[in-house]
Amino acid sequence: MQFRIGLEDPATPEVIALLDEGDAYGASLYPAASNHFLPLEALRAPNVWFVVARNEQGEAVGTGALALTEGWAELKRMWVVPAARGKGLSKAILSDLEARARDAGIALIRLETGVDNHEALALYARTGFSRCGPFGDYSADPLSVFMQKELGTGGSSTA
């Protein structure tokens, strides 16, 4: 199965439906205080790169975002619809975002995910992320896992 991944505005009905699906999944696993979704308007901010994966029919089947901060970026809104899972799409979305970060000279990607997101935790571990402590505005949460990955940018890092 072929997929196309590209930057898109998240404020389209089709993409909003994907975001809502991801929110519902998170809400089924964790209390609201342990879900750290970027809201739609934040996903449209100039410091956020939001990508959508589309299948051969042009349907949106996955999302991912990087929220850029000074010296590093946070991975947000990774979601692939159940019907498109197991085909390497999550890894492709992650690779796309990492390449964008490298091209921009960003040397570090961080993320927060939940302890029960076993597939996500496995993906991140397989792709070189390692566990770390809370970062940014996060506090320690027994339901959260914090991870980070150093990117080879070819330049020097201040992160």
C-alpha cells in the first residue's frame, strides 16, 4: 500500500475527524489530566509542522506534528487509523518529521506518551528514542512516559 505524507492544515473536516478519533482513544485509556493533546488552533501555529498521511485513494489515514521550541521539537498528534496499521505508516510519518527537523537544524526531538500506548512505545524504542524525565511544562505523571532522540543534523547542537 502506498502513502503520501505532506504538510497540511489540520482544520479540515477529514483531519479533524482523525484528531477526534485519536482524542477518543486517549480518553479511553487515561484521565483528562494525563492527556496532553495540542488543540486544533495550537496545531495551526507557525511553530508547528503538521503532516497528514493519505492512502492511494487520497483518504487521510494518519497524522503527526512537531511543535518547535528553542533548540528542540516535541512530537505530537501521532495517529494512524486502525485499518492502516501494521503497514509501516507510523514509522513513515515519524521519518518524515525527523527529516524535516534535521533539515531545519533541529538536533533533538522529545515526546510524551502514555504507559498503556504499547504500540507507540515499541515504535519509539525501535526508532532510537530513549526514556528521559519530564521536559518543558510537563510534570512527573505515573501514566506518562517521556522520551527523546538526538538527531544527526551534521551541524552542532545547542539542545
